[in-house]
Amino acid sequence: MPEDFDDHSSLAPTVVMSILAVTLFVALILVMVLFLNHKPKSTQTAKGSQQADSAQAIQEAASPVILYPETDELVSGSGLHPDDFDFWDMYPEETATPEPTEEPEETAAPEDDPSTDGKHTLVQYADGKEEWVLISPYLPKHEYDFTKLVCQSDLMKYYENGKQVSYVGVDISKFQDYVDFVKVKKAGIDFVMIRLGARGYGTGQLILDEYFHDNIKRATDAGLAVGVYFYSQAISEAEAVEEANMVIENLRDYAISYPVAFDMELVDNDAARTEILTRDEKTTIAKTFMDTITAAGYKTLLYGNKEWLIKEIDMSKLTAYDVWLSQAADIPDYPYKFSMWQYSYEGFVDGITGYVDMNISFVNYSEK
């Protein structure tokens, strides 16, 4: 009622002002709440990004794990589709660990092949075995060029500057029976080596070749140069001297222009008395025989095949003597110096019945 206002007029303004103040405060609070609830999304994203960066920094500090960019960030503004990115490619591919390969075993360097190294020569033994033997650097080597050899009708000839500088010969014994030396000379033979005698390889008895005197007379009369050889089975120096003296005695009535050859060799398919000898003993016997012959004024030759000359005697002690090599071959492979070569055991020459040994001499002993 009015009368009542009138009665409380002193309190009304204060109450009204209080209510108004509270209302304004509440309104302000509501406005702030609304404002906060309607902040831009970018701001929230920025805060979220800051929080993520903080979390990432903490995580990186705690563990060295590689973090990869978000798909949205990669795609944004690039025109690419998320499928264009294969995140698995960002990891190294797992490959199978290769099994360790075995290293090849170290092998020793192959030894030089003796057949091609030029330091060895092949020796073929009578029993069929073979051996590559080191060539001695101390023995004189031959200097023949075998490309200059020419063989015509079993006659081997050697040429230098288009001129023949060799001589063709045959060696004979009673086993050739009667020989027509005139026909032999006409067949192109220059010299003949005639067996003078031998010592029995079983009995040790000295034997004069039963055809010797007839052969040397008729060969000389036919105009052939003549030399002789003796088949030795001496087992001592005394026997070597005995053999040499037998040769000297039987040559007393003849003039020979080719050498006296010492022939000691292995016996095929039988035992020989010389098999008891050592290499040094054989060497000494050969030297004794040839020294005795040389002292009597004759030229000498040491006859032998490759096995004999290399393995059975010591040529380093016999370098003063010429060598008569026996090797049936197109080209000899004996590395050391030799002056005569028996190159065939099955030659044919007019005037000789059956096979005959063929020889070439690189020295004209008639003028030596």
C-alpha cells in the first residue's frame, strides 16, 4: 500500500541497486562464458599443435624414435591423394642376410712345366720309363739349327748359306755280311764306321770282328773315309787299356781318317758284365780307353744314346772328347754338343743287304 511505502522509503534504493549490480555481474559472467565457448577453431588448433609439439619434444628426448608427418599436412595444398604416399617405403627394406661365401683356398703357384721351361730334357729309359732331367749349365751345348737339315732318300744333310756342310755315313759289322763299297760310294755315302771288335758281355773275351780286315781294305779302296768302333764290356781300367791296345794293334797296317769310337752300352734282354759298374766307374773306363787311343795318335769319339750319355756316365769329365749321338729321330733333342749323329737304324743303301745304321757327321774328320 502507498502508506506502507511511505513508511519504508529510506531502504528501497539500496536494495534496488544491489539487485541491479548482481544482475550485471551475472550477465558479465555469462557473456564471458559465451565468448570463451565461441573462440576460433584455428586458435584451438594452434594450442593443440603447441601441446603436440611439446609432447613430441618430450618423446624425442625420452626415445630416439623417428616421427613422420601427418597425412593431412602432407596432402594439404599439394594436390596429392593420401594413397600416393606409401609410408612403408620410409622404412628400410628387410633383406636376407647373405650367407658368407667361402673364400677360395690358396693354392701353391703351379710349378714350371719341365716340358716347356727349356731347362729340362726328356730321357727315355730302355725299360720304357721316362724322366725329365735338368740340363746342366756347365756342359757345352750344341749350336745346330735343325731347320737346316734336309733328308733325301735316307741321306741326312745339313746346309749353311745354301752350302752342304755335313757328311753322310753308315756303320757296319759282320751282321751286314758282304758289302759292295763301290756301290755304297756311288749311293752318296761319304764315310763308313767299321766295327773292329768287341768284348763278350757274358764271357769277357776279346773278339775281332771276322769281317774287319776285309771291310776296311775294300772301303778304303772304294774311296770312302774310314773310322772304326769297338764294343766295350770292360769292367776295369786294365781291361779298358787292353781293349784300346787291341784296336791299335789291328789298325797298324791301315790309314784311317775318321775317329776310333768307344761304344759301351746296355744289353737288350740280357745281363751284361758292365751292370756291376757305377756311373763313375763307367766314366773312368771310357776315359782310360780314349786316352790310350789318343796317345797312339788317333782321333776319338764317345758313342752312346741319350740315356747313356746323360745318366750312365758323367759327361762333365769327358768334355775333351767328341760325341757320337745315337738317336733314331727326325730331329735329335740331346742338348749338349755332339759332332756325329746316328739318326736311323733302318736305312737302305745300295750295296748293303738289309737294314743299315745311317749317320751324319757335322765335322769333316778327314781334314781335322
